[in-house]
Amino acid sequence: MDFLQLAKDRYSVRSFSDKKVEKEKLDYILEAGRVAPTACNNQPQRVLVVQSEEALAKWRRCTRCHFNEQLVLITCYDREQVWHRSYDGHDSGDVDASIVTTHQMLAAWEKGVGSTWIMFFDPDAVKAEFNLPDNIVPVSALAMGYAAEDAKPSDRHGSKKDAKETIIYDTF
Ligand SMILES: Cc1cc2nc3c(=O)[nH]c(=O)nc-3n(C[C@H](O)[C@H](O)[C@H](O)COP(=O)(O)O)c2cc1C
């Protein structure tokens, strides 16, 4: 599929069927994230694959976004491996993790697997539920699965600002 068409067709799926995501598709999605660019190629991302009923129950205690997801990929970064900008110390962790998540989200769609990016979760709860050490920072989560029959794009999906509002050529 043409990339731009894939990017336009993808929407946040907020109702999943009970069908599990096959291992080969999961592996493909994880590989797409693994090869994502990161600052200085430090690859600080750590991806939690949440798929057992026990692990999914832990995830559901961390967020109010529940869509009958069958799989969740929680992308974190390692504070001890993340790149820092020398002149102000700012780190690339959120950006690195977000690029990984974006690769996963689009690769999933290509394979017919739906997802919704979840930021509305409690990172401290994720750390506690999944026993994460202090250097691991949860950034983003993809709730995933096959779209249920009633799944449909939200009104927000089709509502994009005009290019004139978001793209600035040469000068403000
Ligand atoms: C950084 C980020 C955080 C998001 N957090 C949530 C969330 O916590 N819960 C949710 O239901 N959707 C969340 N979304 C999905 C957005 O609401 C959705 O992408 C947006 O409304 C556009 O709709 P579309 O993805 O269907 O095109 C998030 C998306 C992004 C990129």
C-alpha cells in the first residue's frame, strides 16, 4: 500500500474483538519498532509486551482507556542510556520512544492490526505493576488488536487542520 494512503487510512481503534494478534504479526510490529531511529542511535527504548491475561489485568489498573485490547506495547526509555543534549541537558527519551511507537502503530495497520496510542495512563502505576527499576521511564502505550465489528473512526480522525495553519514556509 502507498505510504500516504496507509497514514491517512489508519485511525485509532477503540473497540477490539477477542481475536489475538498472531505471533508473526507481533514479531513484525516489534521489528518495525526496533529499527526506528533514535538520537545518536543510543536505542534507549525498552518495550514491554503485555499479552497474558495477568499482564493485561495489570495494564488495566494503570489507565481508564479500556477497549478490550488483546495486546499492549508499552514503550519506555532507559534514563541511563538516553542521549542528552550537551548544552542544556535535555534528553531525547520521549522523542525516541514516540518514534518507536509510531513505527509500531503504522506497521500494525499495514498488517491489519488496529491500535490506539495511550498517553492517559499513570506512569507510577506502570512502574509498580510491572516492577520497573527507577531508570526505566514509561512514555507511550499502544493498545492493540483486531477491530471489533462496531469499531469506527472517531470524529477527530477526519478533522485535520489546513496545511496553511500547520506548515510554515521560510518565515513566520
Ligand atoms: C501522543 C498521543 C497520545 C494519545 N493518548 C490517547 C489516550 O490516552 N487515549 C485515547 O483514547 N487516545 C489517545 N490518543 C489518540 C488520539 O486521540 C488520536 O490519535 C487523535 O484523536 C486522532 O484520531 P485518529 O488517530 O483516529 O486519526 C493519543 C494520540 C497521541 C499521538
